[in-house]
Amino acid sequence: MGLIAMSERDLQRIEVLSTVIDGRMTLVTAAHVLGLSTRQVRRLLERIRTDGAASIRHKAIGRPSNNRISDGVRDYAVTLVRERYADFGPTLAAE
């Protein structure tokens, strides 16, 4: 198994949920500590039990945005700004 990058928030969630699994913390207390509802904590616990700790990480990490501009369009726009509007600043060019 490879190395999985996680945020501090994800690591804290795993730590708190593992104490719930061990029986050292109640579900309600864990929900209060994490700032989540008890239902969401139950869902997270189920994900940990079925898929392991890596399932806590957000699923879209490392994937490109659905709303990004394609490379061709971006390159065309940058070329236009550089050729025709060299005196434009970045804010005016973005508009």
C-alpha cells in the first residue's frame, strides 16, 4: 500500500473515530468534538469499517476541477492578450 496524503482535519477525524471504535469515546461525544451530527459520525464509522482509514479522505483530491477551462482555450486567450493587449494588467486581461 502506498503513501496517502491527508489533511490535519482528516487525521483528527481518524484519531477521534478510532477512539469510538475502541470504545473509549461515545458517538455523541465524537460528534461534538468533530463538529458533526451523530448521523454523519455513524456514516464515517461505517466507511472506516468497510474501506479503512483512507476512505475518510475527500474523493476529489488530485482530480482536475469540473469547471476548469480547457488547455487549448486558455493558451489561445493568453496568446491573444500577449499579442494585442500587451499593456493590459492581469485583472483587465482576466475580464
